[in-house]
Amino acid sequence: MKILTLGTRNPDKLKEIQEILLRVPVRLRPLPADLPEAPEEEPTLEGNALAKARFYAARTGTCCLADDTGLEVDALDGAPGVHSARFAGSEASYADNRDKLLEALAGVPGPRRTARFRTVVVVCTPGGDCLARAEGILEGEVLTAPRGDGGFGYDPIFRPLEERRSLAELSAEEKNRLSHRWRALNAIRPQLLGLL
């Protein structure tokens, strides 16, 4: 069975990717604990995903799948975007990032709180070739206060357009049937099956 290394150190993201790719006939491998963290210095989600996939593929000697995800808020001209994970600083917690975003949107009325989660996923070889790329987008709005205790990151303050509940109020199964990450990984699935 082919090995596909998952290029993330985020345990929540790792679990979500493993659940979504459950039936793809590859052995999904987490990153070795002794590998350094891949730099995320590119100005775009695409650039960061590609940099991470190449970095980890070269160091593990296996194909690597990596993603980068951002929350793009229209009232903030697309911020936090590529800086979503570090919006409140490099050591910020999920709650710190949510609080900063809610503070930035204080006084912005509901109709102007539109936003989208965007995920870019790439698969690279140890030699640096990009074998596959896909994008997933989930449109919605930023709520005025957190709701729910599931999910992670901005999930408690993001409500998808097709839902009355926040992402954090959905079960993992429900979230994995509509999320931005599911959409990106579902789009890349045929390529994975063909390549691996």
C-alpha cells in the first residue's frame, strides 16, 4: 500500500483529514516527531500549501499532502486570510484568534459579516513535483458570538450559508460532509486514486 504523509502538526486538522480520506486506499502517515516545522512565509494559501508539501515530502522521502486554510472576511478586505492561524500572534490560541476577529467586526451588521473558509490542498513528490492540487470554499457569515463546542479554530463563530448552526454545533460527520476541507479533499480524491 502506498504511503501518503500528511503535512500538518495541527492534531485537529490531522484528525479531520484522516476521517475524510478514510476510504482512499493509501496508508496515511502523520509527520515524524523529529521533523522541524515547515516555514509558512508565502503570501498566499496556495504558496504555503505547496511550500509545506515540498518541505515535508523531501524530508520524509514520501509523497506528502499539505493544505493551507484561511478565513476571508469581506468587511475586512479578505483578512485574516493567509494569516488566520496567527491572526492574534504567533503563539495565539484558537480563542485568541476568534476574540481578535470578533473585536475587529464589532459594530458590523449581520448582512456585512459575509465570509468564506478557503482551503488549498496539494500533493508533492520527494523531488518537489506537484502531483495534484485542489481548492475548497465554504461560504457563510461570522457570528457575533461563539456557538457550540465542536470543531476547532474559527468554527464556533462561522455559520455556513446552508446551515442555521455554526460549524462548532455540527457533529464531525456533518461538518465533514460540507466543510471547505472536505470540498478540497473530495476534489483531489480522483487524482489521489489515479496517482497513488
